[in-house]
Amino acid sequence: MAGRAAPTARRIRVGAELRRLRERAGLNSTQAARLLGVGQGQLSNVETARFGVSPQRVRAMADIYACGDHAFVEALSAIAEDRSRGWWEEYRAMLPTGLLDLAELEHHAARLRTAHTAHIPGLLQTAEHAREIYHQAIPALGPHEIEHRVSHRLKRQTVIHRSHSPVPYQAIIHEAALRMQFGGRRVARAQLRHLLQVSEHRHVTLRVIPFAGGSFPGSGQTVNYLHGQVPRLDTVQLDQAHGTAFVDGAEALGHYRQLFARLEALALPPSLSRDFIHDLAENS
């Protein structure tokens, strides 16, 4: 078990899932450590991601905790085995940890879904649109901070633009977000045209909820749903006033799955959504 100064988001998830398995098995840390043949402190370090853990150890712990979900255990073991660091690490001293964690989880996601009311999704923003958003941040960001965030946001977009295995992506955007003119009419129109261009990718699905659709659940929220290799490893990311928040509890994930099902039922189909955005772009 190797120590890590800055554990990755996925390593933190491995530790959290192992803790959940132990708790479901009705074992406290002292009992579990004894069964595993390790010290209690060592087990605590694994569960809090201060130490990494080998795939073999993950399987042994799952066996002792009587976890019969083979697909889940193998997916967890695969995360434990991956010791690579991604491009987002170059921003570690520049940006909040939550933004780096989001980029990491997006990079490794099996599928991405997002729902936005007041903003264009980050993975679909132009540089000018993103820059204007950061200019409006409270507390105010300095010029270098803004450029670091814009650069990071554009690099995040490689997950849906990369030539090898782009991540399937679905965005549900409310009409309110489409009508926001961040940066003025020229920037807003260029942003709408960019949406149309990206929506032509086969792995990208863009759907609009028009004002005429009336009320809908989750209004006002920005929700990113990141699908893991198995449903138990899904994660929801929320933009909040105090920063980025991640949700991965089973009950909460179930609620957000219901939310997306409701939003998908209200949204226009992709073809009509494209027509809707095209009309806005031509008349904005």
C-alpha cells in the first residue's frame, strides 16, 4: 500500500466504497483489520485514500465483507490498479481541487449526462463564452486565474472530441440558458452555432426544454451525471455557491436518475432541439 500526497478523485472513491462495504458487513475497523491481517491505522489510511490499495487487496476485502457483486468488485479493482495521472494534474496548484476531480471523473466516465437551466454546459462552451462567465465570478478572479480556468475548461472538452473512444454525452439545456447573452450578441450567437456544430457528432445528444414546457423538477440546478463502469460507481456533480460538490450515495443517485428521466420526458427530441437552437441563432 503506497502513500499519496494528493489522492485522485477515483482513489478517494475506492476508499469510500471499501468503507461502505465494511459497514454493510457490520464490522468496525478493528474487527475488519484483524480479519485482513493489517493494523487498524493501515485500514483507516486505505479508507481515507491516504494509502493506495492493490487490486488483489480490494478483492480480498470484498470477499471478507461478503460482497457478491462481481462486476462492481472488478470495476473497483480496475480503479485501484490504475496509477496514472492525467493532464489535469498540471493545474493542481492553480485551480480548486473540485475542478480537477471533475475533469478526472469525466475522463474516465462510461457516459455523461448534464442538465442546465441558466448556463450552457461547460463541455459545450466556446472560449469567449467561458471567459465572460469567469469575468462575472464572485469573488472576482484575476486575469491569470481566468485564463487558467478557461484553458482547463477547454481541455475538459477533449472527452467528447477525442478521436479514440469519445465519451457518449447527453446535454439537456433549458431555453433560459440559450437566451442568456454572455458577452453580448456576437458571442451569444457564436455560442449557439457552436452548439449546433457539436450536436452533429454521433455520440452527442442535445435536447432543449422550452419555456412552453412549463415547470420542471430541479429547476435552477446545474447537474452533471457521470456514469461509472457499473451503476454503483456513478457520481453526480453539482455547482454550488461555495464550490463543486460530489454526490455518490446510492439513495441520492437514485433521486438524480429519476430527475433525468423526468427532464428527458419534458425535453424536445434532438431534431426539434436543433431546429429550436438554429432559430435562436438566426434571430438573436
